[in-house]
Amino acid sequence: MSYYFGFMHRFSSNWKIFIQNPLGKAGLALLSLFALMAVASFGLHLLGPMYDPMTGVDPVVSRSVGPSTSHWLGTDFIGRDILCQLLEGAKIAFIVGLASAFISIIIGTVVGMVSGYAGGIVDILLMRLADMVMVLPSLVILLIIAALFGQLNIWMIVFLIAILRWPAVARVIRSQTLSLKQRPFIEASRVAGASDIRIIFKHIMPNVLPLAFLYMTFRVTSAILVEASLSFLGFGDPGQISWGMMLQWVWSSGHMFQAPYWLLPPGICISLLTLSFYMVGRAMDEVLDPRLRREGQ
């Protein structure tokens, strides 16, 4: 019970610091807007088959036209509603960004804790593996895999981004673990007979998770940009509507300079969503590092 109240007290004080930061408030407002867009995409079927983002076609309009009362952002080259595609793209952006970032954070946190706590040959091998993966250009690797095996489905893209983006997190968590394992409470746990696994996951992990979640916000940003780039280049999942796929369609159909109502919305959404995660991450950084708060005063 005392642990619960202590956690709630820390959460309350950290929340006050976060919400007082202008970047945190702006980022949270933008994220809320995009979250509402993603949730709204689940109700598109209620509008009728014409508004299905993938297969819905206006029987009256079979080409790209500008905004109207029936299509607020206009239609694409075969008459599909652009606003519906934009809402569906928000859902895919959250899925790709959060899922790949979460997987990469889990891998990086576990590798970093084990490497920092074990030391020796285990530390050397894991860090050299991290170095090798870190220098790989993720977008180029994804393009090569797509060229070899065909267009990738959305979950394969999530998995590949996660596999290629964990090393930076592992290095940060390792340095934090090296500092933590010298603390008196770790020595006390070891003397009390706690196993290495228990020390890592019971005592070290709670102290490194806030830092891991901070880096997760930045991993979300990079994942969204990688997926958008991959889709724009024509190697995304053809069965899913994403903002990058919308840009690929507007380019391949020859409407890049003729239909700004089709080109601008997905590009603006990609920029604003990645910016919102970055602003939330910067505000969280200030919560975790008191020195930044002092510098801002």
C-alpha cells in the first residue's frame, strides 16, 4: 500500500512538471487530436460502403476532384474519399509507431540491463552486436528486403523496424545499469541471496524504465518516418491505407502538382504527428533530468 501511494505521489509531481512545460502541453494536444482521428477510423463503415478508405468509390465521381459537401477533402484518382483515407492513415501510423517502438524498447532494455549487469564477455558480445546493427541504414535494409521478397505487410514492417532500432536504447540502458549495480541497495539484495535475474528485473528494471519510455517517444517518430518513406517509394503494404501510401498514389497517378488537396493533408499529418511525439519526449526529458528544469528557470 505504501508503494502504491509513493508511486501515485511521484506520478502526480512528475505530471505537474510535464504539463507546465509548453512543449508537453502542445505535444499532448496534437497527440490527442490524432488519437481521435485514429479512433474515428473504426466508425467509417457506419457511413456506408462509399466511404470505405480502401474499396469505397463514389459512383458519381470516378476521378480526383476537390473538396465538396460530400467529400470534405476531395477524392483521389478513382473517387475514394481522402478524409477517410487520412483517418485510416492515422490508425496505421499509431500502430506502426507504437508497436515497433515498444518492441525495440523491450529488446534494447533487456539487452542493456543484461549487458551492463553481467559485464565481461557477455557485455562485449552484446555491445559489439549492438554496434553492428546500429551502423546498418534501416531504410536501405528495408528496401533491399522488400526488393528481394516483394512488398512487405504492415506487421513485417513493424518487426523489421523494431529489430533495427534497439541498439541506441540498449547502450543508454547499459550505462544506467552500470551505475545502478554499484548502489548499496543492489549490494544489499545480493547479500540477502537474491538471484541475478531477480536483481535485474526486480531492482534494476524499475529504475531504468522511465528512461526507456523517454526513448520510446523518439523511436515512435523514426518508425513513422521510415514506414512513410517505404510506402512512398512503393514498398509498403498495398493492403493498408497509410499516409505514405497516399503520397505514393498522388505521385504515381500524376497528381502531385495538380491536387494540393490530396498532397498536403498526409504530408502535414506526418510532420505534425512526429513533431507531437518529439515535443512529448522533450517534456519527459525535463521531468527525468532536474538540471534541464534549472536551466529553463
